Amino acid sequence: MEIEFTLNGKMTYEEIADDTTLFHLLRRKGCYSVKCGCETENCGLCTVLVNGKSRLSCSFLAARANGCEVVTLEGVEKEAKLFGSYLAAEGAEQCGFCSPGLIMNVLAMEREEILDDEGIKEYLAGNLCRCSGYMGQLRAIKKYLSRGEKRDEL
Amino acid sequence: MIRFKNYVKAENLEEAFALNQKKSSVIGGGMMWLKVQSRVKMTLVDLSGLGLDGIEEKEDEFSIGAMCTLRQLETHEGLNACFNGVFKECTRSIVGVQFRNGATVGGSIFGRFGFSDIITCLLALDTYVELYKGGLVPLEEFCRMKSNRDILVRIHIKKDGRRAVYASQRMSKTDFPVIACCAAQKAGKLYVSVGARPAKAELVVLEENQNCLKEELAKRASERFTYGTNMRGSGAYRKNLAEIYIKRLLEALDQEER
Amino acid sequence: MNYKMRTVNTSVVKKDAMALVTGKPVYTDDLAPGDCLIVKVLRSPHAHALIKEIHKEKAERVPGIACILTYKDVPQKRFTMAGQSYPEPSPYDRLILDQRMRFVGDAAAIVAGETEDAVDHALRLLKVEYEVLEPVLDFKQAKDHSVLIHPEEDWLSLCPVGADNKRNLCAAGREEHGNVDEVLKQCDYVVEQVYHTKANQQAMMETFRAYSYLDAYGRLNMVASTQVTFHVRRILAHALDIPKSRIRVIKPRIGGGFGAKQTVVAEVYPAIVTMKTGKPAKMIYSRYESQIASSPRHEMEVHVRVGADKNGILQAIDVYTLSNTGAYGEHGPTTVGLSGHKTIPLYRTAKAFRFAYDVVYTNCMSSGAYRGYGATQGIFAVESAVNELAEKIGMDSVKLRELNMVKEGDIMPAYYGETLNSCALDRCMARAKEMIRWDEKYPRVDMGNGKVRGVGVAMSMQGSGISGLDVASVELRLNDDGFYTLMIGASDMGTGCDTTLAQVAADCLECDLDEIVVHGTDTDVSPYDSGSYASSTMYLTGMAVVKASEEMREKILKKGAQYLNCPEDSLEFDGKRVYQPSGELEISLKDIGNKVMCFNEDMLTAGACHTSPVSPPPFMVGMAEVEVDKETGEVELLDYVAVVDCGTTINPNLARIQTEGGIAQGIGMAMYEEITYSSKGQMLQNSLMQYKLPTRQDVGNIRVEFESSYEPTGPFGAKSIGEIVINTPSPAIADAVANAVGVRVRELPVTAEKVYWGMNR
């Protein structure tokens, strides 16, 4: 079947099998940032944005992407570099395999609501990391979210 | 891997129902469990084009479409205001936000899963399931029904002034629950549901008794359920947990009142 | 020569950071050619069985299938999949495909095809007739069981590790110092207990994977997510029965290892497919396969006896470890040693000690290397026993350690007789006490709301490389314009060693970090390195970098002298130029780098190989604060503090992240992760839905500080940090729970239900 959707800002037409997942389609189209870490929707590595919401591309049918706006890390390179530089400044991007999924969910979180530490952890709970122990990621996220705030307001 | 043969986006409920009568068909709601169900010759009937993804607050009830996501349930202001935030409580521990952006109310309920926080919570409220052919069925009755090829269209939760509180215990914060409990109170009656026993949630209704200690009430309530053993816990432990959490929920309801 | 620390001990950003955070395609599956044959393995549903017949005709006829291999199609030379220096202590007990299935998930056949669909279809059509045999699933019954896991005549043990396949023994041993039984009899206080740790999965985010192809010379090239490129080359040569010179192994960016990829788990399958078909082949392990057929931590049952006199001075320590190596012997003989060698030496006062062990085969998944490598299991046991001893004596468990812990300058009879040249364990303990406010909180604080808080402590040591064995080499090259290429054989698995080794080089060569280009690892190009395991990378490879840098400086000076036409001893090199301190003459490094491209006979390359007769231990103290629900037994981890002595921290940020990450994994082992089997030998935690890795909500607040000693044999005083960081959480958390509610959990993980029954016995 044929679908039509916006991928990273560009209108895209694709011929897909009925059971193609968005994950496989995205990698086929060169979005190698999207990773797969499990088969049970537990790891969050495959997170992308669909119509602004963070979704697990491994269990999202490509057929359903018809008419949608899909964004991967490749489509938000500027924001990725910006938030990524906070991660890098903590040394918190270790093997990097969980980074794309985490960054997409952080961007979704930033757009959705303002949260305290516990709220941030809960929002990102579906993004597993085995290398960093999560502390460095939280330090980076907090610094990133409060960027541009004047020191005396903090 | 998700594997199936045909994808059909249903344009109306009649079409969805007709397609679903074939043994090789599966309804695609949130599709979070599709990998487990995958069969090579399967037809997937997608309901996402039927406009069933809204939460409507009416004067006497909430009408929630089957394609509403768990995240919508979690964040809906009206629902949480009306029921003391139980909808946030019973959804927040489910895997992660991305998962809840996909999983649907219909999928959670139709599956009648033992581990379902959602069913446990809804059972303590005045909830009805709206089936396409079967019409309105009280949730408790629906849970006891055998799974058939009907389509779950909506659920209805009556706004009857019930106050509800929810608690669960998990081995890690986003794991399946070891036990799930919900208690609601209205007009001298206590509605107590316990799920993840590990079997699916069941409801017990008690008379509120001011003279009876909460511990005693909780004990009586917990004894009305049966409990089993699985990887996450023993039946004996679950029974004790149910008693403890029901007591705590009853105490919380009391506090709320004051 | 002593160099100033300029980038060393600073938190420079990793060289590959931006590529990783912008999702660049640098991992194995991103690099694999699009036309790779897809390789999958048919896995045995039985824990113990013999293949009588495989019917593959129908499967072979599926369009797109390139080959289907069975035990009849593979070389009959047994080998080991363990990534260890040759000759390996691990027994040679594997074939690429065997007729005997030894665990649920063991490989019965290999299928390769053009698409995943074709391969899956063929797998469904394969019919295997099994003769099902009785499995041995209880490791306590395995030794001398009538059922043998490896009865074959061509099973081989190259090293004297006490292995005996006719007794289901993969290794056995015993060491004694003094008369432990006599000394224990004299003790005023004795604790004798048994502690049980389970198998755990490393569960790195990137599963096992590799692809292979034949290059222009007809050689087998393998790109693998591995920690041990050189061992992979040797193991493939053994497995395929071809010369090592016909194989090349390349490591790209990898998504975590933690020891899992120190075993050659996936590589043999695409390798043999490429050899048979001549085509590129790729295998990506699913998470399911990575859970049931991988290389997890060895399950161990550790029997500990510790005795002290009435003043709390330890007199004797007796450790017996029973280790479950599973279906194959990888890392079985070697992990068990650490359960004694990295525990007993923590205590300087014990007059007598004994360490004995048995490592047994069972029909469970084959165990492998996981961070800590046996020390983790031993530390849980010994530190728990010491905490129980403190309880028996009625002494604060921190004080008990202060009285008995090893000190800098000690000679350690329980640690190969090595002298401890660098140790800040006492400062670690003191600082950790302050950080968690131990004196206010020990042993417990009742919160008055049905919850009670408790604190617990544990300390640990590890090693830095394997003494007398591990070899690390590097090569440095000076390029035009004066930048350097640093060729390493060590594997950066996300830890950042590409960057930290460059830091060492930059400071030795007195140049900017950007002037060092790091290349690793490719067996055709990189100098030999045992691989990234045993916490050897900074200590050994880092020292090789120091040595190579020194040689490079000498060569630059010599060349500069030649160009300036003046004696070498009148010149100095400051990283930017060769110059006369008491004169005018100078030539820049840039000019030297450019001039040597013309009419020159002196290669400005330097190489060094380093090994060490000693393995100086890093040290660590971990303290946990938990809150226990007195009714349900639920345990909430509130706070975890850790103070680490890894010698100098080459990159404080990366050292901190290593520690936080290791502690999180340790918390998983302590509270959430478990591997168990059904009565038929099926591994039950076969997905991330069942095997619960800690999420960011499950690790409480982790706080890390460093108390640095200075190790004279390490680069800039550094020891190691990679493994020690996972060892303290299990005993510290179990201790905190015991202090809170009086329930001592001796079998991991610590769960609410165990605490509940402990309180309600």
C-alpha cells in the first residue's frame, strides 16, 4: 500500500507492506538515529515524534503514519546539538545508543509541560539507559531546561 | 516483529464489525500487544479512523472513546477533578509516556488483563462498556463475559458523587503490579476492587460501618477475593497486601471526607 | 619523566560526543551493507537433547534462502568462545553447531537468506527430531551427577584449572594460609552463613551483532560489536579451522558491553555463512536471544565463615564458592577466583584464610563475563558476613571495618603477595560516613508513619588489569603539520577510552587534545591489546601511551637536532617546538612534521607495549539509605553515596559517570534483576518486560565523590574504575534493610516479599 506523510519537514510518499512498522520504514529511509533495543516496548530507544507526541516507532504501524508529521533526531539537528552539548558536558552520553530516543522524549517533554525533578523522572521513565546511571542525564536536562534563565532568578 | 497480511482502516463501525467476524482478524487499537498476537495470515482492522478518541464530559457521565489513549486518561482535568486524581494514579506507572501515548482504553479493557490498573480502577466506579452489537454492559459483567468478536466502542463513567482512591505495589516503579487496589465510597457503600491477584480485578461491595475498624473492614473485603502465585509474588503475600492496601485506601477515603 | 597534568584530571568532552548525540550512523547495523544475507539460528527448545535428524529440504526450497547449516556442516574442532589471552583457561568445549543441545536456546541450525521474511519462513519449516535427555538444572546437584553435560571425548582443558568433564567440573581449586579451622575455634565471635547471587544480564542497550564479508584478498572481514577484537580473530580461526592471517576484525562504535561482549557470542554464525557462501552476512541478536542465549553473570553460592576476637579484630576468613557456569565453560575458571581474591585482601588483620571453589556445568544458559567478574558475588557474601559479624559483636559496622581494613603500604598475602602502594580506603570510608550522615542514622530511624529508615555499608576492591598476563600496545605517528595519530587496540564501548587515552597522550606530548587523532580497533592496523576487560584499559593501555609518547619525544628531539645541526643535549622539546634553551635556534613541530616528507630516512613513529607484574586495586566504599514499609516490606532506596579511590581521575566527569552507572547496575542486581528457570529449563525473564532493568525512578539519588591516592605504576597515578563500581550496592542495601527492620536477605534480589516474610516469620 501507499502512504504519504511528512518526515522531518519533507513530504514523503512511500510504498510499504501492510505490516511495516514505522521503525523499519524510518531506518529504510536513512534515519539511522532510530534504534531498537527490545521487542516489548520497554526500552524507549525507538522514540520518535508523531504529530508532536513521543511514540514508540517499533509498535507504530507505518500505515498509521499516513497523513502525519513524523520527526526523528535527524529533523531536529539544531536542538539535538544544543541539548546534546549539555549531555556531553556531563560526560553523560556514554555508548550513545539510548541518546536519540531520550533526546526526542526530552524535546516532547519540554513542549508539553514544566516539571520538577520527580516529574522529569516520571516523564522519561520509559527511556532506559544502562551506561550512565541516569544522574548525569538529569543534571544535563535540568541545566538545559533552565538555560537562558538569569542566575538570580534560579 | 509484527507480522500480518492485510491492513484495513475501517471507515465505519459496521465495516469494522463485519471484518472482525473472521477468525483471522484482529482489532488494532493501541497495537501495543500486536507483536504477541502476530500471525502471518492475519487481517488487522484499524479503528483509528472512527473518531473514537475523545473524552466527553456530560452532565451525568464521562463518555470515553475506545481509542482514547491512557495518556489522555491520565492528564484529563475533568476526570481527575471528579474522581480525586485516581486516573492519574492508575496510569502513571504504566511503562512510560510513549507507551501510554499509544495504548488505548479500549485495548486495556477488552483484553481483560489480570495486571490491568485501568480495570481495577474503573471497577470501583460506576462504569459501563458500550459494545457495538452488545450495547451497554456494566463493566463488572463485561469482565466476567467470555471474549467475543464484538467491538468495544466507548466506556461510560457515571458522575454519581463517588470519591475514589487507588494504590498498587510494584517490584520496580514501572513494572506490572504485584497487587492493585481501588476503593470508592458513596452513600454508605464501599466499592473495593482488587486486581493483579494475579487474576483480573473483581469488585466487592461493603456496607460502610462506622463502628467497624478499618482493619476489620479491610480484612473482610480482602477475604472475598482469591489470590494466586506467579513470578512476581505468592498468593499468601498478595492476600496480606490486599488487606493492608484496602485498609489504607479506606483510611484515605475517610481523610478525604474530612 | 613527570609530565604536568593539563587535560588529565579535567572533564574534557568525549571525542565522539557530538556524533552520538546527533544520532550519526556509526554502529554495526548502520554500517552493514544493504545486501548482507540475514543470519538467524534455530534454537533448541530442550535443555538437554541429542539431535537425531534435521529435515531441511522444505526450508531450503524457500525462495531467497542461501544456506542452511547443521552440525554436519561445521568443523569438528572444539574451541572456546571466551575472550581471554591464549592459552585460555576456559575449556575448549564448543562447536559452532553441536549434535548435543545443552540449554534451552542452544544453536541447532543456522539459516541464512536474502530477507528476514525468507529466513523466518525457513526457520518455521525446519523439522528437528530430538532425543530428549534428562537435564541438570540445579547447580547444587551438578557435581558428580550421573548426567554429564560434556561427556564428549574431544573436550579439552588447556590449563590446569581443576576441570574434569566427567564430573561436570569446569574448574576447582583451594588455597590456604594458616590454619583457618583452628583459628576460628579460638574466636569469640564467628559468623557462618551462605549467600546466593543469581545470574544477571549485562543488558547493554545494543544487543549482540556482527557482519562479515570477504575482502579483495579473499580474507574474512568481520565488523563486530565486541570488546575483544584480537581474541575474536583467534577464536574465529579456531572455530573455522582457518589461519588467523585470513581474518580481520574491526570494531565500530558499540552500544555498551559490560563484559557481555568479552565472549564471542554472535560472531561465529555470520562468519561461517560468509565462508560457505562467499557473501556478506549479518546477524543481529534480538533482545529475547540476548536474554536467553548470551553470557550472563555466574550464579554463585558463597559459603563464608568469619571470626573475630572480643575486640572486633578479624582473625580468620574462610570462603567456599560454588559457581554455575551453565552449558559451556566460558569464563567459569576465571570468574570464580575473584570471589576470593578480591574480597579476603580487604581485611589486613586475618591471620588465617582459606579460599576453595568448584565451578560446575549445568543445562542452563552459559555464563560469561559481567563487570566485577566474580568479585561482585564474593563482595556480596563477604561484606554481608562482616556486617552480620558487626551485628553479633554489637559494634558499628563502619567501626569494624575501620579496625580491620587494609592500609597503604601493607603486603597482601591474600592478593598474590602484592604490596599495596596506593590506598585511600580509610579516607573513602570517612568521607562516605560524612556524606550520608552515618552517625545520625545508624542503625535505623523510625519515621513514625509506618516506615523505618536504615543505613548500610559495604566496601570493595577490584584489580587493574590481570597481572602478569594482559598486554596493551599502542603506536603513535607524527603527521604533517605536527598532529599525531594514536593507534590503540583497546575497545571504547562508550566508556570514553578513546578520549581519555588521548588525554594521556596530549599531556605527555604537551599538545592540545585536538592534535591527537585516535584510531581503534582494527586487527589489521592496531597494535595488539588483550581487549577492554579486567579494568585494564587506563592502567595498561594508558601506560603504553606514556611509554610511546616518551619514545616519540626522543625521536622528535633527535630529528630536531639533525635539522638544527646542533647536539641533542643542548635542545629541549616543549610540545610545540624543539629549541635551544640557551640560544636562538628553534624549529617548530609543524615544520618537522612537514620536512620529514622529503629526503628522510627516520620514521617518526613510536610504539610501546605494556604489561604489569602487579594489579593495583582500586577501592570503594558504598553506603545506602533505605526506607522500609513495616507492614508490606516494600523497600525504597532513598540515597546511595559512594567514594572511590581509583588513583588519579583522568577525566573526572567520565569517572563520575562510570561510578553512577555501575552503581545503578549494582542496584539492579540488589533489588530488581533475577534469572530463574522453569522445571524444563526455560529461562523465565526472557524480555525486558520480565527482566526489570532499573529505570530512572528506581535508583534513588546517587552521590559520588573521589578520594584519590597516587599509584606509582599507573599513568599519572591512575589505577582503574571500570568494574569496582558495581560491587557495593548489593551488600550495602541488604545491610540497610537489615538495620532498618532486622531482616537479613542472603539471596538476591532483595524484594518486598522476602522482607515481609522475614518480619512475619
